[in-house]
Amino acid sequence: MLNWFLDVLRGMVIGLANVIPGVSGGTMMVSMGIYDKLIWSINHLFKKLKECVKILLPYGVGMVVAVLLGAVGLKVAFAKFPLPTNTLFIGLILGSLPFILKEIRGEKIGWQGVLVFVLFFALVVGLKIVEAENSTEIRLSVLEIIKLFLLGAIASATMVIPGVSGSMMLKTLGYYEPIVTGAIPALLKGLTARDWGMVGHNVGVLLPFGLGIVFGIFAIAKLIEFLMKKWKGRTYCAILGMVAASPVVILMDTSIYAGFNVWILLASIVTLALGGFCAVKLGEK
């Protein structure tokens, strides 16, 4: 039961990371030492159903709870304490680096590995630079439903890849606000108020998006497993480049420095240390 509860907590960390632009759920998986296990479970789900469901279920429960609560709660946390909240996740990211370096140790890297690191570091930073700030109003139509499915597939692929933020990808495409901080809280509000019109509209938005997420996770998991078998060292160089870029991307957001003072700085140092400590502890096997 204790291990199951810890896996739910790990799932919540992954879920929270996936709703925060600039923070990668894949990075959190790496930081907690569960990345390979989850990728294996996704790829073998239909071959070893009982074993894989047993592994994935607590993580899935934690992720769903965290996404639902995070879409509401994190909006408040980022509004009131933007820098300390962000440094908590920077600590989690930095705490993952020793686990990635451990995987690279002894692998063939060469100059190609260095080049891969630089290219993928630049890719993540580049996505932040071209990030779209405008929100898009979602009006359901056949074309919009297809678009939402494709958006889910793209976002889920980037959620699984360490260092790449699915939420940041949604912001880049202009769909973060209407889906994450719009449709999810609106669905919960509609259920509470029994406003079935509101519930129906937001289910119409979230259902094709969710189906796209499921499709994208399976597709990218297969690709990652192939790359790990064929070019493990260089694949981890790409992962390291994306993970190392994540704190840079978070700190590039000038809005997190609003109301900066000495107390916020001290709180941020504390949350940074707390994030690093949690990453190390959650990564212990």
C-alpha cells in the first residue's frame, strides 16, 4: 500500500508538471527514476495487460487528480506566488540531472552526442521564444474536433519526451488558456452547478483532445523505445539538452518576477531546495 501511495504521489508530480508551461512531465519521470518503466509499460500494455495496468494505474490516478486540481490551484499559486512556485519546479528539474548523467555514463557519445545536446537545448529555448500569447476561442465543429484531436496527440508526445513541455507547446499554438485553464475548470464548475449545457460543451472540447493524448502517448513511446535500443547514449544526450533548457525557459518568463523583493527571493531559495530534495527522494528506488 505504501508503494502504491508513493506511485500516486509520483503521478501527481507528473500531472502537475504537465499543466505548467515550461515544465516537462517527462523530466519529472526521469527525475523520479520511473521513465524507462513507464515507457515499457505503455509499449507492452496489450501484451502484458495485467502487469502493465498494475504499474500504470497508480500513476494514472495521481495524474488525473493533479491535472484537475492543478488547472484550478496552480492558476492561483502562479498568480500569487509566481517565482517561488516556479523555483519549486526548477528544483525538481535540477534534481533529475544526476539520474540522466548516470544513464549516459559508459555509453558511446562522441561529437554527435554533443551536437545533439546543443540542438535539442536550442529547440526548447526556441519554442519559448516563439510562444503565442493570444488565446483562441473554441467553437465546436467537425474541423475543430479534428484539430483538438491532433493538438492532443502533439501535446501528449511532448509530455512524454523529457525536457519538452506539452503545456508550452499548447501555448505556442495558442490553445493553453482555452483548454487547460478554460475548459477543465469550466467542466468542474458546470458539474457543480448542474449546468449541463456548459458540461456538454466542455466535454466536446476535452474528449477529442483526450483521445489525441492517448494516441500520441502510444505513438511516441514506441519511437522512444526504438531510439533507446539503437542509440541510447545519444538519445539521453538529447534528453539532457531538453532538461537542461527547461530552467532557462522558465526563467525567461518575465511575469514570474512581479512584486519581487527579499522575502520572495528567500522563499524561492527554499522552494528550489525543496524541489531538489523531493526529486532525489522520489527518484530513489
